[in-house]
Amino acid sequence: MQHLTSLSVCPTLWRSIPCKPSELRLDFVLPCGQSFRWREHSPGYWSGVLHGRVWTLTQKEEHIWYTVYPNTGEDDSKPQKAAQKRATKRKFPHTTPDSVKTETIKEEVVEDFHLNADYRKDCETLQDYFQLHVCLRELYRQWGESDKNFQKVAKDFPGIRILRQDPIECLFSFICTSNNHISRITGMIERLCHALGRSLCQLDSVEYYSFPTLQALAADDTEAKLRELGFGYRAKFVSESARTILHKHGPDWLESLRLVPYREAKSALCALPGVGAKVADCVCLMALDKTEAVPVDTHVWQIAKRDYLPQLGQGNKSLTDRVYREIGDYFHSLWGPYAGWVQGVLFCADLKKFQSSEETPKLPKPKTKSKKKMKEES
């Protein structure tokens, strides 16, 4: 195999960033319905696509360990080479940080500018994606002081934070969430990427693809393809929203909404086909930096009625626009500018998969020093 000098292209190089479980719990955040691109291929090891590359993440004590794999799939800008690419596609085995001599890697980074540059870039990618500049422990303290119910929930559900996702992927993923559940949405997004995305690489028996471009989503035959893949009425919303963005606003429009006020961004999103208040709020919160956005679905409505507003929407069989606004306004007044983050914690804590004490992930155990080691240090 050709010698690879960049950290971002060698699957056996593991790096870590310091991150306490109180600031981030991968086992809560990655499967809770914010993103639909991560899968736990073995206990505690999550593989998925981030910024057009395949990553594996795991959490050990007070660090997040990661490795990034080289893209070896098809280049969709050169379709004539597709067959050749398939023939030379490499498969990578899953590795663990325990199987890698990290001390040797650290020495190499000091001596190699390119390694050091890639390491910084990867760290910045994770810092941005998990928004690690936000001190979650302090926010938990503030929310607990103003909300006794949150204080009770937080004991068993630390480290839940909001991801900062690519606006295109976030929008079209959440268009597919209408009348749906997490496992089915995950399958739909996987089929979408397989059909319209670019092949990246294969880990063991699993092949990973990039999220489709706006141009691919807006193609004339996209709706028909998605209907064949089981998207139903959502197929039309996906293709029409992509065309609207490209023809009316331009390819960078979604990202530009990060710079406008929350209400303006939400209103602009709601003008797209298939985008209602809930989908718009999800995109505002998880991709457009609007921390005050509180997505409300029937699940959150039930949480609000059960724990906060028992008289809310009595007699209503469905979530009305008025009730939606009342829930958002109440939570914002209770929790402040990061109200959307609190909603994320309560939503995750209420998921059936985390209701059983046997299924709820446990905090990683800190490494303890031996009596001999403590005696030597003293």
C-alpha cells in the first residue's frame, strides 16, 4: 500500500480531543434523532459521514477518540472512471484506539507539518460539529436552577448538546421526518445517499456515501427515484425544495441564513415545499445557530403537558399552531436563549430506547490510580 503521510487518510491513526462526559455523551447525542448518519458498529464505536469524509468516534474516560478514512469511492465528476474506481475500491477494517501506538504518532506530528495541519483541521471540525466552545456543564447548572424537572432529568442524562450540521443535509433530512420515526428515517437517508450521493469508502461490509448535492436533489428524475425508494409524498417535497433553493435563492442561501435573525430564517424556510414550523425550527436549531428555536412535535407536546403545562391544548386531538407557539414561548421564558438545547435534552431523555435503566448508557468509568502509583507520587 502506498505510504500515506496525512492523518486524515490513514485508517489506523487515532487522535483524541479532551472532552469530559459532562460536556458530551456520544451515546446520547448521536442516536437521538438530530443526525441520521451515525451507526454504532460495535459497542461504543460510532461510524458516520461528516464533512464529506467517513469518521469513527469513541469515548474513553475524558477524551473523544477519532479516526478518519480516505475517500476511495467514485468521483461523480468523472463518471467515465466509475467502473475503474469500483474495481480498485479499498475496504478498511474497524480499528480501536487501544490497538494503535499513539505515542509514536504524537512524535510524528511534531516533525511533520502536514500531519500537524491535518490534525488541527480535524480537531476544528469536531469542535465545530459538537459546538464544544459552549460550556454545557454551566448551562445545565443554570437550567437546573430555574427548572426542577430539568434538574431531575439531568442526573441521568448529562452531556446532551445540539450538533451544528450542514444546512443542506439537515434540511432535507428533516423534510423526511414527517410522520416518521428515527429508525425508518435513518434507513431513508441511507438509501437517499446511496442513490444520489458519492461513494466514499467501505468499512468492513458497510459502504458510506456523501449526502447528495442540491443539484442531484433537484434533478428531473429525483422524485421518481425517491418514490421507488419508499419516500412517498416526501419525494416531491425533496425535489421541489431543492429546485426552489437553486433557482430562486442560489446554492449558498441556506448557509447565509445563519447570519439573519431567528424569525426571519424560520419564515424563509417555511416558504419551501414540505417545510412547516417544526422542520424549520429543527433546521434553525441544528444547522443555523438559532439556539432559541424550540422544535415542537407531538412528542414534545406530550412532555409539555405532562411536566409543565397540564391545561395546554386540552380537547385538541392534534397540535395546533397556537399551542405550538405557546409551548415555544413558555420554554423560551423558562430556559432563556438556549431553550432549544434544553428541549433536546428532554426529548432525548424521553425516548423509549433510554427509558429502561438497563438500556440507558452508563458514564465511562474514570481511570483510577493504583495504591502503588499514589504512594510513588506522594
